[in-house]
Amino acid sequence: MFRELLSSLTMSCGAAARQLGLMDAAVRLDARHHRCGRAWAPHLARCREFIGRAATDCPGRDLAVVVGSGHLLDIPLDLLAAAFRRVVLADVAHPRVARRAAARLPNVTLLEFDATGLHQEVMRICRNRVCAALPVPAPPELPGPRPDLLVSANLLSQLPLRPVESLRRDLLEVAEQDLAALARGVIDAHLEWLGRAADRVCLVSDFLRVVRGDAGEQERMDLLRGATLPPGETWEWLLAPRPEALPHADVVHLVRGVADLGRAIRAGHAERPAPDAD
């Protein structure tokens, strides 16, 4: 409890993100990592290694932007700072560890960035409690020059969660199918935005939630709501070893890394990754 209080008091976060619960989500993520650090370690190491390889292979060396930088658990920041003239960490909330890293590395800066483009409009709708139509996702352009490398780090599946939960909670009348369409639209909009925001894009995202008990698999859920990812590298993330989330089962997320998203999309490869891929 003290760790979560300290984390919330030292978090840099805008009003919209706070009201939508995004700061609280970042605090809870840090607390879960503290509890489940050993279980998370292989996933986080794989993320850092994968992003590091994508950075090493990137032909441009001026600007790298990381969207979803968070607590930097999955980001090889020192490698990025050494490889690029400038590095921008973009997120709705910047915890103390990110601010300290930016102060330590002179070519690293922080950017408060709503990757959905929805937060202000969702706040307005929730205050009014009624709306004629739900908002359309509109990811904003990144300020400054075009990045040489753009990283979307364990963010894609998370983007719709808080806006949709806030609308479900606060609107007097809202159809579940409309909320589902909005959630899918946020995911599709982020993928489309990545495809045009930079020539070299590294995407890391979980895409499938699996619950495993002693007798095997009990449940699975599509985290991308039917959206497809190009092929790449796939690994498992033991998100919640028992009894963190469930007393008698583990929660595992399958993660896909695509080192050059634009090239994969241009090649026309949009097949859904097999859940048991290596």
C-alpha cells in the first residue's frame, strides 16, 4: 500500500489521464510488477532484447520515439540513448523512474501523449452523461520531425480499456455493441497511425489471454478484439501466477513482436499469429 501511495504521489500525469484512471492503472502495474517480478522477468528481458535489435537494425540515427514508455521495464533506454541522437518517451503518465532517466540522459526527453486522441472528448461526454454518438479515435501527430524509429511498447491492447470503461460507467444509455466497436476502432486506429507515423516501426503487443489450471487451459480471450497482427516473434508473459489473480490458475498473455511493422504490412502479411507459435 505504501509503495502504491508513493508511486501515485510522484507520478507526472495530466488531468484527463487522472480522471480516466490511467494514473491509477500505472500505479497498479508497478505494484504488480513488484509482486510478480520473477514471473515477469523473461518477458521483460525478451522485450528489451527485441526492441534493442530493432534499434540496432534501424538505418536512421537521429530520433527514436517510444510510445507507452511507462516505468521503462521493457525499454532498453540506455541502448536507445546511445544509438540515437534524440530519444522521446511518450506516455500519458511519467513515473519518477522515467523522469530520473530523462534527467540522467541529456538526449532523452518526455512527452505527455494521448495515443488514442480520445481522452478529452471522453471526459466531456462522461461529464454530460449522454451523447448522440461515441467519439471516433483520432491519434494525434507526433510533434517535431518524423522519427527514424517508432516503438509501440506493450500498449496496443491497453489503449481502449480506460475510455471504454469510463463511458460504460458514466453514460446513462450506451449499447455494448457500440462500446465494442469503439474499442476495436481504437486498436485499428493505432495500427494505422503506426503505419504512417514512421518508416521504421517496432511493435510489441500482447494479443491473447490464456488461463491455465492444473488440468490445462481453462479460458482464452482475444485481447485485440479481432484485429490481426503481421507475423513476427511470439513469446509468453506469465502476467499473474497463481494466486495473484486466480487462486488455482495462472494468467498468461501471448505477446507478438514485429520488428519492422511497415515492411510486414506492405508485404501483405496480416495473418493472425498462431497461439502456440515460438
